[in-house]
Amino acid sequence: MNCSRMDVNMVMLDRLAGRSVAEAHVMDYELILFDADGTLFDYDRAERHALEKACRMHRLEYSERLLERYRKINSALWRQLEEGFITSAEIRVERFRSLLCELGLDAASAPELAQDYLSHLAQGAYLIDGAEEICRYLAPNYRLAILTNGIQEVQTSRFQASPLVPYFDRLIISEEVGFSKPRPEIFEYAMNALGHRCRSTTMIVGDSLTSDMRGGINYGIATCWYNPQARENDMGLEVDHEIYSLDQLGRIL
């Protein structure tokens, strides 16, 4: 849901009255897996910038309505990827083919539009407020890794252009692995790649219930739902922690 700042604060206070983040007991975690987009990186900003640039290159009229239509198509396709029905390679072009068809335009240019969009998206290393600070705070005492569903060259470029590089042991991308969150295989790959076999000392932090939280729960590791807009947990998932800003991780870890 879209809440005003006052609405979000009211929801947060109501929830924290029942289970205070500050009162959450500290666990003996050793490895923290972070989602990338919407958790550490401001994907919405990068996406808006890249789509506007790509549209101008192809003489398409950009608007917020166009962005909304694109996001609806893109979100549905990534949900299909989480369920194993499509690959990220197919998403690259299909989202633009679908968008052009919706606009009544020739979809033959979809591959070129997709590539120009990805080129601009790869430059969008914008961070969520507090991301660098919390990573700097955690890095001396925990192993940190990023576990992301995404396109390899885009995620790699954005990560390497960010100030987060010194704090992380590994960037693990679904396209590289061949499996996406919430599949257990990508979590198993991450644990093997990091040489960390203890699930009880591992926690995933992410904004997505469908991929991050469901994946963590199914794999048997602790979960921390980053929920800055105080959305309802409409999936009924029992997450271990819920935070509304990244700095609240400091009260758990």
C-alpha cells in the first residue's frame, strides 16, 4: 500500500508496541545475506533514470504513466522468474516487447531498446538511505554477502561502482548461479561459495516477502524483512525480524 509518512509512522508504532525492534534479542549470527534492489540499492531511481534515457534514444515519449505500465509488466515477469517459469535472459527483451505491444507500437525494436535500457541501468548505483552506514557498522563483526535476483552485468556494474565493495565478501547473482530466490539451490550455492555451513548463524535481509523471506524460511535460515513502507505481511510468513529503516539492524546485530 502507499502510505503517507504519518500513516507509516502510525503503523510502525502499532506494530512495535507488540514486538519492539529495540527489544529483539541479539542472536549469534555470523553471516548476513543482503538482497540488493530495494534493500541496499535504490532500484526505483535507477529504473526511472534508465527507462527515461532509453525512451529518448528511441524517440519514445516518456511519462510517469509509461513508467507505471513498464513496472507492472516487469514485476509480473520477475514473479514468473521466482516461480521458475521464465529466465532472466528472456525477461531482458520480453518486458519491452510487451510494453511496445501495449502501446500499439512495432515490437521489432524491443531488443535494441532492452540493450540501451540495460546499459543505462548498469550505471545506476544509487543507494538506499543508510545502506553504506549499516554495512560499515556490520562489516567488522559479520561476514556480509549480497544475494540478488538479477542480470549479471547490470548487478556487477552497479555494485562495483558503489561504495559498498569493501564491506562484502561476495556478490552472488541468480543469472550466474542458474537459480533464483526463493529456490533453495541459490541459498545452497551461496553457503558453499562462502564456505559457511551453519544455517543457524545465517540471516537474510531483504524487502521482498516472495523471494527473500520465503526463500530464507524455506532454506531454514533467519529472516529480517526490510519494510520501510510498513506494508502488511499478506503472505502470512513468520519472519524473525521486521525493520522499517536499515539502521534498525544495529538493534538486532
